[in-house]
Amino acid sequence: MTSSSDIEATPGSDRPLAPQQPGRFPGWWVVTGCFLVLLVNSGLAFYGLAVYLNAFSNEKGWSLGTISFGTTIFFIVGGAAGMWAAKLIARYDVRYVLVGGAVIAGGSLALLGQVQTQWQMFLVYAVFALGYAGAGLVPATTVVTRWFHAKRAVALSVASTGLSVGGIVITPFAKRFIDEYGMAATTPWLGLFLVVTVVPVSWFLVRPDPEAEGWAPDGIRRAVGEVAPSLTGLPFNEAVATKFYKAVTIGYIFGLGSQVGGIQQLVKLVEERTDPATARFAVTALAATSVVARLVGGRVVQLMPMMRFTVVIAAVQCFALLGLAFFETTLLIFAAIILFGLTIGNLLMMQPLLIAERFGVRDYPRIYSRSQFIGILGVAGGPLLLGWLYDVSGSYRVPYVVAAGCCAVGVAILAVAGPAHTQEA
């Protein structure tokens, strides 16, 4: 991991420590807060998009390609907004960004069920994406990387597990209520739930900086009067010019593009091949597997090279997507879903972890948000591509085969990135 011995601190930027605070290290409460924020945000947004796609298809009769374009708009706007959120985090308390994002996301989600035309759906998705970015991965992972250095992999795995738990405990209920009462009656309550949970959690559990609280990262006490060192890491302009950054960013275009495209179409795929009741458990099975895999992965990456681990799980994702393309029976479909779930949480977790490990925390928000924004080419294009291929072919076989092929391209690019650890590099 990047340390003060790896890269020199900026002269004159040392900060005096706040007075030492009594009690236990609050870093794990910060992780808990980020976990809960991501849980609600992903359950109603990231995984919820698959539910809304299916509902719009059933209630409005719109083509899958058109609805998938709304998902594409969501991810494009969300990626751009992530860069804006990174700038705000550098200037203001991160809690302002989280709370503002929750209010915007909740309000737009409440309006989603009221749309009557396709252009209204596109507009609401765009506003929804602004809130999703403000209460999403960029602010959450930034906070965790500030509070933890040596234990960063474990802390990030725990916090980002909220993404998968949201798909387990929230998304199935959202689908059940939408199936029973419809979008118009359900989404206002979903939006209210998002606001009343994320706002207090963000304000009372999350803290922006350990040094401001009188702590060093990982719970280390500094001596009274000791000066806090400046944040270390590679400057933004140098980081984005490296081969490692370019390979990770481009590789994730294909890796996450195939992943998100596969997730967004999953509910409809299972519903077509089985029945609506079984489809409710598709996201639950996917997310539950992802939870276990991510927690295990957070410890595995401490034992093996991070990039090697990333390449392996991306390769496993290719096989899972091929299984979803060809399997027709419920048992085999859910076997492929479980295999897919083993990769989802870890692949998403590894992108911020790789960037923080290689480039440090100094310019992490800008470096990660830019990489995430460029990756929107895949994240936004994946659902659109799979939706269009479904409209053209009439089944999900061709779309998921293409997704597996895109994932294989991502594996090849990530394989040439080089090591993440600075001493190895």
C-alpha cells in the first residue's frame, strides 16, 4: 500500500491534529454508515433498475430497447455526476454530498411511477442518477480510504457489501409491491423510504476525516501535539497517464458493461424462462451470493496479488454469462446466477481498491471518479446493447453470449495492467 515512504508529502501541507477524542475508534462506525447508505441506494437504484425495467415493459408495453436507453441515460448522468461529487468532497464535508444525493434520489424515485411518456422517463432517470451519484460509491469509498490504510481491503469489502445486501433485503420487496400495486402507487413510498433512512445514517454515522477527529487511519493514536502528515499518493495528472490506470479503466469498460447489462436484464430473463414468482428470487440469489463472495474476497486479496484476483473473477463472470445465455431449467439458471453473484461484488469492489492501492489517497476522488466516468461507456452501453439485441433476436441467448464476449475482452486488457502494489510496480 502507498505509504509516506513511497511518495513524499507535499511540503507545507502538514496539518495539526485535532485534540484526541475519548472512546473507541469511530472508523468502523463510518464503515457501517457507508454500508447502510450503499444498501439503500443499491437496493432502490442499481438493482432496482431491473425491477423498474420489467415494470415499464409490463405496464406501458414499451420496447425493451427504449426502456434500456433510460437505464443508459441513468448511468451516463451518474458517471458525470460522480466527477462533480468528487470536487464537492474535496471542498466540503462529505455528509453534505450524501444527504443532498439522498434527497434528490428520493424525490426523483417518487416521481418515477408517475411518468406517462418515454421522454418523462428519460428525464426522471437523469435526475435520479444525480442523487444516486451523490449517495453512491465515490463519496462512500473516498471516506473509507481515508479512515483505513493497512485494513483498507477489509473495510472496503464490508462497506461495499451494502451494495449486495440492498439487492437481498430491499429489491425483492420493491418488486413485490410494484407487482401488486403498480409503479404509480409504490414509487412515492420507495422514495420516502430512501430519504428517511439515508439522511440520518449519513449525518450521524459518517465522519469525513480521521485526523479531524483526533485519530490516524486504522485506529492509531497519535501523540499529543504530533502533526498529522499530509495525504500521500501520486498526483492526478501523473496517475491518469500510467499504463496501469489506462488498462484498469478500459478493462472495466468491458467487465462492468457486461456485468451491469446482465444484471439489468436478469429479472425479465428469469420471468420469461420460469414465472414471475421465481423471478423475484433471481436478484436475491444474485445479491446473497455476492455478499458472501465479497466478504471472502476482502481477505483473499490480502493473500494474493490484487490484479491477479481481479482477472480471475472477471474470467469466472464470462462463464456465468454463457450459462445464463443457454440454460433453460430453473436449477441450471440459478446455478449460473450464483456463479454470476460470486463475481459481481468482488469485481465492483476491486476497481476502487486497485486505484487506492496503486495511487494512494491524495487525489483518489478525482482519479477514481474519472475512471468510473470513462467506464460509463460500458456500464451505460451494456444494458442498451443487451436490450437492443433482445428486440432484434427475440430471446436472451444472443445478448448474453455477446456480454460474455465483451467480458472476455475486459479480461485480456486487465491481464496486461501490471501489479497494483506500489512496491511490486
